[in-house]
Amino acid sequence: MSMASAEISPTVVDRVPLRIRLANRGLDGVTLLVVPAALCVVLLFVYPFLYGLFLSFNPREGSLFANYAKFFADAFLYETIAKTLWLALPVTLLNILISVPIAMRVRLIRRQKLLTTILILPITLGTVLVAEGLLNYLGPQGWLNRTLIFVSLIDSPIRLVHNYWGVFLSLVITGFPFTFLLTLSYITGIDPSLEQAAATLGANARQRFARLFLPLLASGLAITFCLSFVQAFSVFPSAVLLGAPAGSTRVISIAAYEAAFEQYDYSLASAIAMIMAAVQLVVVVVVLTGRGFLYRGATTGGKG
């Protein structure tokens, strides 16, 4: 009997439709919807990255690592890493420090959607428009300096553009909406009953934030920091329009641009881009690893 079953089982399997056999292996119609998105990721991100990595190891002259050796041998090039970090890290920290208290307050008000829309409005303007606005507002003949001189608070214009602070303010304005939205989503995900229970036990507002909200937000804030940092680290238009591209705000993206479109050395530009990606990866890994020292436990907000 068992031998007969063994003989007919292949026939039975062959009669099962291919669609059902694929579904049993997890390849149903819903799963196949991921294929277009996966192709977009491969074509728009994976392939360009691999091509740039390959190109970086094909220098105009010299050995395999000639481009990387040239970058770290030239202080005018490798100092761009520190200059970019000096912009991106403080901007990211400041945006998070501003976003947390504002998000804590916004979650309690009635017209949350209206206020949120107002706060994220700068994200619709774009980097170039924000830079042009800051030039008109903070420039030597801008409204701010004219007002301060008119009320006799200063005698000469304050230099707030074409230096470090002009780029810093631009990154804060353009990066805050993104950071705020992420922070608000994590804060509103915390079950309000947890805060009510802590208040019932006698915890004041500071204690509730330090012992309840902060541990639950640690994972989310780490991810927010990483995403905001990557956005700030890739600064380019602000550094050119509001900064000093040959001085204090000569960021690494400017070095890559000059190598590609002024020196026409695409191999060196690709190497600089790879170094840029490596620096970002190191910071992201450090932050995601360090979040475990702040809180070890569940990372959910307590809902459900």
C-alpha cells in the first residue's frame, strides 16, 4: 500500500497548480508586489553604489588604493571630514533637543494637526529657497541687521552668512521638520496610561520623562539621530550659498563635486563618496550600538 502511494504521489504533486505550489513557499501575489520596489532599490541605489565602489579602485594613475591614499595625504581634502562632522553633529543634536519638548507639548493640544502642519512647513520650501531667504534676512543689508542698527543695538552689521553660522542655521531650519515628525511619531506611540500610572505613584514631570519617556524613546531617538545626521552630513547647497566653500564650510560633498566636475576625475570623486559613506556608517553604528547603554528592554511604546 505504501509503495503504491509512493508511486502516485509525484503525479498528484504535478497536478497541483503552480500558483498554489508557489504560495506554499511564500511566493503569492501579495509577495510579488515587492518585486517592483526591489528592482527600484537595485537600479537606483545598489547598482550605483557598486559601480562607484568599483570606479574608486580604478584611479587615473597609481595602484589600486591610489585615490584613497591621495585623499588622506592631502590635508585640504581629508580635513573636509572634520568640517562636515562639525556641522552635522551639532545640528542633529540641536534638532533633537528642540524636537523632544515641542513634540511632548504638541501631543497634548487639541489642534495637533494644524500646529504640526505649521512646524513642518519649511520642509516644503527646499534648501535653495531657505538659503535665499536667509541671505535676504541675515545678510549685511538684511532685515535683521537693519532693524538692530535702527534701534541702536549694534553699530555695524553682524556677519551671519557666508560663514559657519549661516550653514548651521540653514541646516537647523531644513532639518527640524523631519526630526520633529519622527520624534512626534515615537512620543505619540507611548501609551498615555503609563504616564498616568507614574503620576499616580507620585512621579513629577521630570521624573516621568527621565524614567518613563526617555527609556521608551531611546531606540526611536537613536534612529531619528541617524536619519537626521545622514541628511545633514550630505549638505551641499547651503555650504555653497551660505557658507565659505573654500574655508570653514568646505564640506566633503564639495570636495567630491570639485573632483568630478572641475578636475573631471570621476574615480577620485567616487573614492571621496565612498569615504563619505564610510564616515556616515561609522557614526550610525556607534549610535545604534550606544543606545543599548541607555536602556535595555522592550523598545515598544506600550500600546496594544
